[in-house]
Amino acid sequence: MSQLRDPSKAREGLGMAGQTVLATYAPPSLRGKPSETLPSAKDISDEQKKRMDFKIVKEDWNIYRLPERKVTFKVRMIVSEVYRIPGYFGPDGDPYYIVESAVVVEMTKDPVKP
């Protein structure tokens, strides 16, 4: 068993896992009948993807403080590409989009007080 998988051998520290949730709201003219199933991003060929232009309006940091660890960390998602998958619609009838993104994390320790 690897050191990372065996809790008795793990070093003390912080680990992080996350899940990104995005919501859309499309005007009625773009909506369609919900698809019975939606393909996963890995099952969609490049030819099926329609690249969408987008403008970043604001990308705020989410800031979390862990007082018992005396650290603060900031998390921000950066969107790099947005694709619409023609012919597929989500459960609410909105177009099906694939969003490529990266997450940036910055952690700082609290300053030591004299």
C-alpha cells in the first residue's frame, strides 16, 4: 500500500479535493427537449464540439480560513474554453455545454505574533 493511501503512514498536512458546479440559464429560443442521456466530456469528439466565444466578467477568489491550522487558502476557477454540444439538452432544456477550466489554489500561514 502506498504511503498516500495508508492513513497510518500519512504525514500531517492539508489535502484538498473539489468539485466544480456550474449553472446555466438559456433564453427560450435556445432551449430544446431534454436529452434522454448526456455523453460525458471524454466521449465527445472534437468535431461535435462548437467552440463558444465568452468574456470573463469577474473571477473572484473564494477565501477560507482554518483557524485551528492557522492557515488561509484562496481558491479560484479559471475558465479556458467553453463548448456547446449541438443536439443535446440538459434536464431543464438548456443547451449542453462543456467547460474546460483549471483551479488555482494559494495558501498562506498566519503571521507569527511576537
